[in-house]
Amino acid sequence: MKQRQLGRSGLQVSALGMGCMGLSFGYGPGVDRAAAVQLIRQAVDRGVTFFDTAEAYGALNEEMVGEALAPVRDQVVIATKFGFKDGNAMSGVDSRPERIRAVVDNSLKHLRTDRIDLLYQHRVDPQVPMEDVAGAVKELIAQGKVRHFGLSEAGPESIRRAHAVQPVAALQSEYSLWWREPEQQILPLLEELGIGFVPFSPLGKGFLTGAITAQTEFSPDDFRNVVPRFSVEARQANQALVQALSDIAASRQATPAQVALAWLLAQRPWIAPIPGTTKPQRLDENLAAADLLLSADDLKRIAEVLERVPVQGARYPEHLAARVGR
Ligand SMILES: NC(=O)c1ccc[n+]([C@@H]2O[C@H](COP(=O)([O-])OP(=O)(O)OC[C@H]3O[C@@H](n4cnc5c(N)ncnc54)[C@H](OP(=O)(O)O)[C@@H]3O)[C@@H](O)[C@H]2O)c1
């Protein structure tokens, strides 16, 4: 697996990481602990060194990551996140320094480790000045409990304020063929400051793979039930995008998922996407995208499709949209 540097932080990760959320959170029931541990170890065997979890995905999620990676702890980069009230994304944000310290101590236990390689603030907390958040993480770094600081879905001003107190190694925000807003202000800012970028939902929460249609029924606790972009009408309309991408993929003997990931890798050398899956064969399929080099002509064809086929539906319901870009 090819390696990438997250900006000028000195943090090196595999070009594709593994998003572990869906193993037990967000998209229905997930898989049992033994299967999750096995899948994470499969990723390690394929050369993945970058693993993503969060307090908000539940203690079990961090525990599965910790159990799977304990035998290879020194060879991998473990990223987790703090920032929600009682660790529950539904309860609102909470980045008070005392809470950050408590979350880190819990995460270290769940992850069976003595340091978190990359600690992200999951969402900006308007009640806590960013300087205080960055200051709290800076202290944790000085204590050796954390190695690098990250932000998620933060806006340009928050990124600058955080970076001035404690250099930010990576921003983790949504970025994919169907959500390209970061291209406007965020990517140029990260380039300027030397911050790496970790696109989450790089497969459009599964939609860009072609495996989801208007007929797909999500389980009742699947987050996509409340996402406007996953309404039946939006799925119907957005199928045109997937079809066009599938044609381009076929011309390269690749799958749409692989094209979606290779496209992200082609945008900047300091980008490391973290696709998620619960299935061994899809893990292998996705990881093979690290070796798919899109040509200038491929990228031009993709750009033409994106220009021609507008995406329908908001990426978040209103109450959650208010939390991003602050
Ligand atoms: N910072 C944040 O706020 C935030 C928000 C969301 C996610 N994340 C992180 O980003 C990671 C990835 O994002 P994500 O899980 O939201 O979305 P994603 O990686 O874009 O897509 C995951 C979905 O795609 C399906 N899938 C994966 N590979 C596939 C393939 N080759 N063919 C068909 N379907 C495929 C998976 O289903 P199966 O399991 O059935 O394969 C799953 O439903 C998460 O695990 C999490 O760590 C962070």
C-alpha cells in the first residue's frame, strides 16, 4: 500500500485508511465483534495503517479497533474523536477542556493503548473558544497521551485559530464525487497551512458504488433514513451520476467505488480517504483503488459528468447542517 504524509505534520499513513464507524454504528446493526476484529486485521494484512473511530460511535467501536490492533499497535495510526455531550451525537456538542481530558482517558482504555495518534474535535463547539480546545489538546500532547491534533467539519476561521495554538495535522470532512464544497475554501487553506485532509464518506455513504438504488430499504436505525440526499426521489435522480461514473469505471476495468476513491487520491498528494465497509470482499475492492491511477483524460471525463449531472438533495438534515462549517 502506498503511503501519504498528512500535510507537514510528519504523520505518515497508508493512502487509504479504514473508517470503522459502520462496523457498529450509523448504518444499521453492523457486524459482531469477532467479525469486526477480523475485518480490521484483514485491512492490516493488506497494508492499511490508518484507522478511524470516535467516542460517538460507542465504546464498542473503539474497543473493537483496540482489540484488533493491539498486536500491531506500533505499526498503525489510530485516530479517534471527542466533542459530543456524553459522547452522544444526538445530544449536542461539548468540547469543554475537562470533558476532552475525560474522553481521552476513556478512549485510551477502550483502545488498549497509551497514546492516541490523531485526536480530532468531532464538531466545533461554539460555546468553547477554539483556543481553549487547542490548548487542552496541546497539554494532552505534552503529556504524551495524544500525538497529533485534528478537526472535523471545521470552517476556515476555526482552523486558523486552532492551528495558531496547536498545529493541526489533519482536517476530516466530507469530500467525494458528490460533495465537493471543500474545493472552494478548505483545500487552498489546508495547502497554505500544511494540514492534511482526510475525506470521510468518500463513497458517498455507499451511493457512489452503485449498490444503492431507489428500491433499497435501510434498516430503521440507519442514519441515511433522515438524509435528504437519500430520499427515494433523490436516489432516483442521482442514479444518473452513478451510471455515468460506472461507464468511466468500466473503461478502466475498475468499479465505481474504486473510481470514487482514486478520484479523491488524484486531487492532492496529502489526501487520505477512509472508506468504510463491513464486508471482506468490498474491503479488498476498495483498497485496490490505491493502485488505480486515473489519467488526465479519465479526470476530464469525470469532470464533464460532474458538470452535466447536478446532485439532488442536501447532505444533512437541517438540524445537523447547522453543526458543520463553523
Ligand atoms: N467526522 C465525521 O463526522 C464522520 C462522519 C461520517 C463518517 N466518518 C468516518 O468516515 C468513515 C467512512 O465514511 P462512511 O462510512 O460514512 O461512508 P463511505 O465510506 O462513503 O460508505 C460506506 C458505505 O458504503 C458501503 N460500501 C463500502 N464499500 C462498498 C463497495 N465496494 N461496494 C458497495 N458498497 C460499499 C458500505 O456498506 P457495507 O458495509 O455493506 O459494505 C457502507 O454502507 C466512517 O467509517 C467514519 O470512520 C466520519
